[in-house]
Amino acid sequence: NFDLTDDTGTVYVYGLTATKATSNDKSFSSLGLREGDVLTLVGTRAEYKGTAQVGGPAYYISHEATPYCNVTPSTMSVTAEAGTTTFNIESNEYWMLESSNEAYTVSQEEGTGDATITITYPANEGTEPVEVVFTILSNSGIEKTVTLTQNDASHTTVEVTDVITPDLLAATGTSYVAFSDLQFTSSALYAGTTAKGNDSIQLNDNKNDRGIITTSSGGKVRTILVEWNSNTSEDKVLDIYGRNEPYTEVADLYQGNSSEKIGSISHANGETTLNIEGDYAYIGIRSNDGAIYLDSISITWEE
């Protein structure tokens, strides 16, 4: 289900399939469409509480892809020693890449479509950090930048870990309860809405206020470590989001343009840890699908 918008207005599409079907087989997501694509579909006129909507279910006819070009991560920090690091370009068109410092080279200066770019950088023997900007310009004029900051030779870092457990949050049972301005070991402030089913940190994606966000930064997030509760189904996935401005509400995690998904932790694959690539000052955590139960969440920041 989603809102279909064009120059004439917006209509809610209730039930959508990849091919004509008598019931919603949830196949539409297999088409891999993106927000902004121009979509043609067929459905029946319906209404809900007096508001017109498309029903049927509707089914896909064709679409025109909107040009896009995205980079992840958009900011990175590296040590003073010489080395390499990478970032990703996700695009459906031709692009060119340029470095603001010729000593900091890239593995590919142009291309079409997706690519993983390797940056090779020299040692910084100076007393000040070095900042280099890599500019990506797509064929349709979309411009993105990746900023690399290299520490000076004398720079030292300190890592601080926040450990979140069910008893530290507001919920006491299976009802979802909001909390805000919680601080643990780092300077980060946490907010969100969780429940305490199975004596755990319970998350769900069935409403867009359910999840955990940071409203004040603890530095640069480096690692997310979770302890799965035994009542979590094997197929569950925890999604991690990041950005470099404070979150204001959990709903930001459910809006594609408001936050970037920077990784996931899959219970099915036996994963418990996500090492964050890139520099993100604020993070968000939510269920990918359905109820998730966690005994703890540990978040490590670099100050």
C-alpha cells in the first residue's frame, strides 16, 4: 500500500501486485521500483470512509525510472597512516568523480550504474587534519559529495559504549511506551517507543513510532552489538539507520528521504554485530518486519 502522487493530486493505492491477480500476493516489491519512479497501473475505483482510493488489487503495467545517484557513506574519517578506504555509488546513469586533492586518488573516475570506489590516501605527517572532498556528478546533473577527514599524526581517539537493556527503558509490559532524553555512558541522548514483551526490548514495524533514535550525538557511531532474545523468530532482521543531523521522531526511520539505512543485523544468519562504515553522528534502530525481541543493544561511539 502506498500513496500515488502526480501533478493532479494524490490517491491511496490499497493492494498492489506485479501482475494481474485476484488477491494481493505481495509481489509488487519484487519489481524493485524506487520512490520518484513514474508508474502506470490498473485498478478499480474504491473508497474508504468517503475517500477515493485504488483497489482491486491494482496491478503493475509499466514504469519510467527517475534518474538517481546516491553515495554511502557521505563522510568518513581515517587515521594519519597511509591506507585505503571505500564508499559506494548507487546510480542508474553515467557519472564522473573528482577528488579535491590529487594526492588522494580513486579507483574509478567515471562509470555507469553502481560501483564501489576505493580511495587511496598518503600518510598525514602534519599537525592538522586533512579534509578532502570527492564530488560525484551524474549525467542528469545530480551532484553528491563524499568528505574524507584524515586525522593529524598526534590524534588519539576514545571509544565509549552504551549498553541498553529492557529495565532501563520506560515499558513494563507488552504495551508500547515512549521514552526520551535517556543517557547512559556516552553523551548520546536516546528516545523512542518500545515494549517489554518476553522481558526484552521489543520492537515492531507495524506503526511508524516504534524504534529507537538518538536526539543528541555520542560522537561517531562505530559498532552496534545486539543480544537476541530466544523468542525472536529466526527470520527477523534489525535495520540500522544513520545521518548527521539529530533525529526528531522515530517516524524519520520510516521515511525514505529522512534517514539512510546503513546496515542490518540478521538473526537468520546468526549475526549479532554491525561494524559501521563511514561517519554518522546519529543513529536509528527499528524492526525490518514484525516483532523483534532483544536482551540488550550495545552502541559504541568514537569520541
